[in-house]
Amino acid sequence: NIEDFDNLNQYSGSVVLGEGANQSVYFLVEDLAGNVLDTRMASFKPHYAFNDDITISTNVFVRWYANKTLFRLSLVGLLLVCAGIILLLVKRKKKKDETTNLPT
């Protein structure tokens, strides 16, 4: 029960969520006066951070994929490394061809 009205964002219970990626979480709360709060409604304007799309997992790859920024930057980095290796091999082959085709 909330008895201290300095902080109305208190909740003394618990919420149990299962493991999974991109779970959509919402709260539907009704107080004793019958006021209803639904975090899915467009009128819901929180005064605190509320993330309604969450991933719960201990798997490193699931968490890596769920972090879209990290996942995309990792792919870009991998592509840049591959492009650099290909460029290095092409330059090395050109240099080798130039040295073997020197007139004597």
C-alpha cells in the first residue's frame, strides 16, 4: 500500500516476465477510486522512462541482436574488414604481377 504521497510511482509488488526477445510489456492499473491507467494508450505521458519493448535473455547472441545499434555497427565493421582484406589481396596480386612481368 502506498501511504507516502510524496512519491506516487511506488509499487511494492513484483512482476514476473519470462525469457524472450522483443517482448511488449504494458501495465493496466486501476486505483481504489476507479481511475484506470493503461500504458498502451496514446494519452499515457510518463514522467519517467518507460520502455515497453524489452528483451530478457542470458544468451549473448540474443542480447547482441536485440541491441539494434550494436548489431548494425558490428555488421558495418565486418563489411569494412572484409573490404579491406579484399583490397589488400588485390593490391598484393597487382604488385606481384608487375614484378613478374618486368622486361629483362
